[in-house]
Amino acid sequence: MSHTLFHFTTPQLLRLHSGKVRDSYRINPQTRLIAVTDRLSAFDFVLQTPIPNKGAVLNSISSWWFSQTQSIIPNHFIEQPDPNIAIVKEAEPIRVEMVVRGYLSGSVWRGYQQGERTFSGVTLPEGLTKHARFEQPIVTPTTKEKNDRPISADELVREGFTTHAQYRQMHAKALELYNFGAQLLLQRGIIMVDTKYEFGLLNGELILIDEIHTPDSSRFWSLAEYNENPENARQIDKEYIRQWLLANKQDGAYPTALPHDIAEEASRRYVEIYETVTGMRFNVPQYLHPKARICANLSEKGYIKDSCIAIITDSKQALPFCRKAQEIAERYDVFADVRLIKNDNDINQFLDEYNESVEPVSALFIEENYSEIMEELSSYSNLPFITTPLEDIVQTENLYLDIQDALRCLNSYRIREAMIEGEEF
């Protein structure tokens, strides 16, 4: 199977949030990094099988739409330094999803079949059929909570999610964005059935955040197939995976993983959507692992260093020597991270940040005596470890040698050249 990005982690930035698909990190108080992974969620759980190129497709489509719609409303997008990465402005999110629907489908159709006529405060007429096009798109907001729920505009205001004036602005902008996107996609043979928008405040101004018009946030149909048979129009989104899961359900439980051929076909469909929507070729190199590519792109932009050394101890007495080791390592322009690890929580946090990191990492462990923590770390970590007794590094020269061993473990051409030329030692 193709290389995939299931997790994005880096010890160099503060993790803010890890969702079903996206991982967010703080760059500074005004800016955050959003990594769009290849994870796929369906029926409220994340599948064990990542979809190759999915994250790059979603992120690139969103970036394209943010550029296309900035005249309608400002957005949080700053730049896309890598296919899977977006750098965005930090905004105060409004905990509401503005769902815009152009057709009677999904949960609204299921409710309509059962006799419901009012959805999030919007009343539909009698006599509509499955997949019927509304005379005008409707907005059916939901809350953004642990369990999202449909809610009317008046209820949103009454419960403190927003104000009347702010809701009217979100409502108007959501419809304007939907109409713009739907018209553009019709020219490409795609119907945008429904989609969702999220908004935030930046310096008191309403802006668009999160994502826009992606296969994960929207439902797409083939225009040609809809015109031929509206009730059986093919969905051009992750419905392919949903249908496979439904067809392979056993004893009331969905499969938790996908076969290779299903994941590859899903990947092909995501790429096809990108190329159809944007009119551009999908040119993400497939020979590079996404983590190697992301590390190179982020370090070139100065968001992270291209490699990392973890300097670890379980002894407070060793901390001054750890700081000295950090000073030596930083002369080689690597990120040097000092950690005092005393218990299982510290170990688990370390493994969580380092085992899946995008940058190459090695570790130097300075121990005062025999350490069970070192045994546990080396057993569960996938990093190369250099271990040295505290008594052996009292002399600074020995500390230099240990740090250089850890640097060699990074196998970086840049660092190897510096060592050959004797730049530091």
C-alpha cells in the first residue's frame, strides 16, 4: 500500500487538539498548524486503515476553495507549506455548524419519510420526493458539542451559542458560499447536495474556519446520473466506504479495518474528486513518505527544526548536565528537548510525542544508577538510545562524545558534514 499519514506528532510544537482527522498545534499565540491526516471516520468511529492521499486531497481542496471564496468572506488560511499541512490564523470558534442543504437527502429525508416537516426551525412543504431539489437552499444548523444536535436559530441565541445579529451574518454567508460553490461545481458535472461551514471571530470580525467544500464536509452527486435517475445518483465522496461497511456488517458491528483494494479504490476516488473540482493534476510525490516530506517542508519554512534529540534523565542531579548537553546539541541546529521522567505518565507522554514524530529523533539517557525507567523507555520506544552513567560525564569532554553519538544516530547529511569539517567539536 502507498505511504500514509495516520498521525502527525512533533515534540517541537504544543499540541492543541487531536480530532478524528485533524491534528492541531500552536506555532505562536496568533497562528496554528493544522495537519490533515489520512485517517477516515465513518459512523462515528475512526477506521484502523488510513486512506492514501486522503489528507493531502482534503487539505488541498480546502486551500483552493479558501482562495476562491475570500472575496465572499475572510478566512483563517495563511499558507499551505505541505500538501497535508495548513498554517492558519488563530480565531475564536463559534460552536455552531451551519449546514446548508440544496436537496432532500440524508437525515432530513429520513425524518421527512417519518412525517417530520420542520428541521432546525425550517419547515418543508408536503409532497417532496427523495433527492428532490429545494426551490432555495435551506440552512439547518447544529451545535458543535460532544454530541452534536440539530437546533433552530432562536434556540442557538437563547442557549448562548451566538447572537441574533451574528447568526444572521453566518446564515447569509453560508448561503452565499453554498451558491457560489454549487454553481462552480455544476460546471464540472458535480452536484453539491449539502455541506457545512464553521465560523470564528478574529479581532471581532466574522471569518470562515475549519474546511470548505471537501468530500468529508460535503455530499456530492454525479450531475449526469442525477439527471438520469435522481433517486439513485452516485455519491462522489466517502459514501463508497460507508456502503462497503454497511455491506460487510456482522452481528451488528461494522468492520474496523478495510481490505487493501477498498482503501486503494477510496484513494483513487479522493484524487479524482480533487482533480475534477480544481481542474489541476494531483502532483504529490508518492515515492516520499509523508512524514519525511512534511519534515523537510516545515523545516524549510522555519516552523520546526529538521531533527531532534531528546535528552532524558530520571535524576534531578543530572539536570545541569542535561542542560549542558542541550547547549552542545543546539550548536548543530537541532531541536534539543530536556525531559525529567519519573513515572508512567511521563513515559506515556514521551512515547506519545516521539514514537510517531515527523522528524528524525535520537535520545540520550543520563542515569545516576540503574534505571527501570530507561528499561521501559527503550522497550516501548522506536528511537535509538544512547545511555550514559552520570559519573562518566562529569568531564565535559565525555558529554561532547555522548552528544555526538546521539547526533550520528540521526543520520543527517547536514550534521555528518558538520562533524567531518569539525565545525563544533
